[in-house]
Amino acid sequence: MGGDPYFFPSLLTTSSRPPHLHLTYTFFFFENNVSTINLYSVISLSHLMGHTGFQMKKILSVKVMTYFLTCILLATLFMRSSCEALTNDNTKYGMEEPPTPPQQPSDGPGGSNYSHDGVRQSRHGFGVREFWIFEPSEPTPSSAPLIVFNHGWSALFPIFYKEWIIHLVKRGNIVVYPRYQLTPLIGARSATQNAIHAVQQAIALLQNGDHVTPELDKFAIVGHSLGGGITAEMAALAAGQGLPDPKAIMPVQPFIRLDTMMEDFHEIPASTLLLVIVGENDTIVGNLSGKTIFTTADQIPLDRKDFIIQRTDRHGEPALIADHLAPVCIPRSSLVDAMDYFSTWKLFDALTDFAFYGVEQEYCLGNTPEQRFMGFWSDAVPVLELVITDTP
């Protein structure tokens, strides 16, 4: 059940009662091409209700798991930097420089033509009801559209998507980032309700006169992994929970917990614009949840929604990988690349521009060249285009 860029706990349940819990942690190994990350399962903890599970539970306390996962995070960062350095050294000794991927465009959806130079960040609430607010500044607008960003499993802090959040805010949006989990294991069963409560509190706080006022008629939701499932569920529940009517939603590589989340998204309003994004090499959550959201959100007409497949392109260095890490945007890391600028960033920028202002439709809907375009490698070879379909 992905979401965290450095470890991905997976929770699945069987049909037995009480449900047996299967917990899997994964971390990175480098194989063949040193700039390519492959994910392998390293620990499997099953049947917590049984004897073996009891022994493992004693060993893997929340505190011990926290230390363990922190070590994995640090080791991964070190290994990736070291391997990239080795790759760079190889080019110094007679090896031809490979083509490089496209950089962020200067304008248009996904581009760097920002209307604000600053971002104001504040943190509120506690535990599973904690949330962050990001507001545009320099200059500070009197009001702005409101975007909810739902993180993936265990990506408890905004750092994992910080570059994407900054991009959205500098374009003139308020972003609310609900925590919804206290730890990887605490809070996930009520994740959507926790996130909804955080958004309700954030709206009340933003309306108190000390913040940029949210334009509630311009409300959109985006999320990755479990956050993608929460995004769809939040849109379906919005009217009954007193949230604004979502004008656009974009679940990215979404995951739906079948034990605690809805499986039918018919209640998402017909007026909502919908993009569902999946990665062709996403071995963490696959595309089943994405297909479920797209097909059961059947009030939305096909000309207002698209199912989009990101594709891996290894033509140059670093390669562009359409895996579960693709939406992760840690500042000053190689994880921020053309898969962001020309895929998730471009698509969501255009989707919200079309939903809020009636412009940029060709960049987000309709299987157009602009929607599919992923830029050019430095040797002028086009990056493999996105695949757009209405029949996933």
C-alpha cells in the first residue's frame, strides 16, 4: 500500500474473522543500471493474531519499527547518492554522455511561470487530525483557490511532496495537507474521516481573517497512493460532510483499502472533472484501484474524465521511471523530474485551470497531443507519451 518514498508498508486482509493482518515493508536495492531503483520485500509479518505474529509483534514495536525505517531512509539516500556519483565518474573516462531528460518548461501547465515568489507555511492540530496550510505570498493575495493534498501511506510530513506543493502554491493556490495518520499503523483505518476533519478545521481557520481567504467555489483534491483513494472517497462524501463541491480531483496511483473504504464512487458529482493516473511499472499498488475509481464514478461523463498511464522511458540518464515513486517530490533530489513537470504537475495544473477558469482543457482532457506530450530528451528524441483511455 504505497505512499512513502522510502518504505511501503502494505496492509491486506483475508476474509477470515477476525481478519488476519499482513504487513510487508520494502526498501531499495540497486540492480544493473545503478540509477534505477528496484523494490524488494524484505520483511513479512503475518497473522498477528497467531503465535508467530505475537512473537514478531513483541520484536517489532512501533518504536523499533520507527528506528528501523529511519535507518532504511538514511541508507537509501546515501546509496542513491553514491551510485549516482559512480555513474558520473564513468562518463569521465571515455564513455559517451547519455542524453538527459527535459527540464521544467518556462511556461504553461507544469511550468515555472509563477505568480508568487513566496510560500507561507503553518502547522495546526495534533495527531491524526494534524494538518499543514501553505499559502501564496510575495505578493500575498486576498483570496485563492483551495487544494487538498492527500499523502500516501506513511508520508506523514509534507517534505515527501514539498516541491509539488510549492509549485501549486506559487501558482496562486492554498494547499491543505492533512496528516490523517499518527504513525504508519495508527490512524489508517479512519484515514478519510481524519482527512475530512482536518479540511473542515483548515477552512474554518482560513476564514478567520488572519490568512488568505479560501475561494470555496474553486476547490480541488489530489492524492497519491492511499491518498489517491482518500481523494476519491472525500469527493464522494463531500456534500454529506459539509465540504465544498470539488470541481476537480486527481487520484494518482491510488489505493483503496477494501476493508475500510468504499468500492463504489457513484456519488462523485457529475460536475466534477476527474483524472486517474497510474504507472506502468507501479508494482506496489498496480492499477486495480484506479480502474475501480474511474469506472464506478459513472455520473461523470467520459468527456469530463480520463484514465492516464505513465510510461517508463530509459532512453537517457537518469531514466524516467513510471513506478510508485514517480509523484514523490523531495526538494533537491533526483526524484523531481520530467515525470512531474510533464505528467502529474502539468495534468493537475491544467485540470484545475479548466475547472476554475475554463482554460487549458487541451492539456488535461480529450487525448490530445498536448495532454500526451512528455517533452524531449536533450538529443531531441521525444519522451514516450502518456497513454490516455476511457476504457481501462
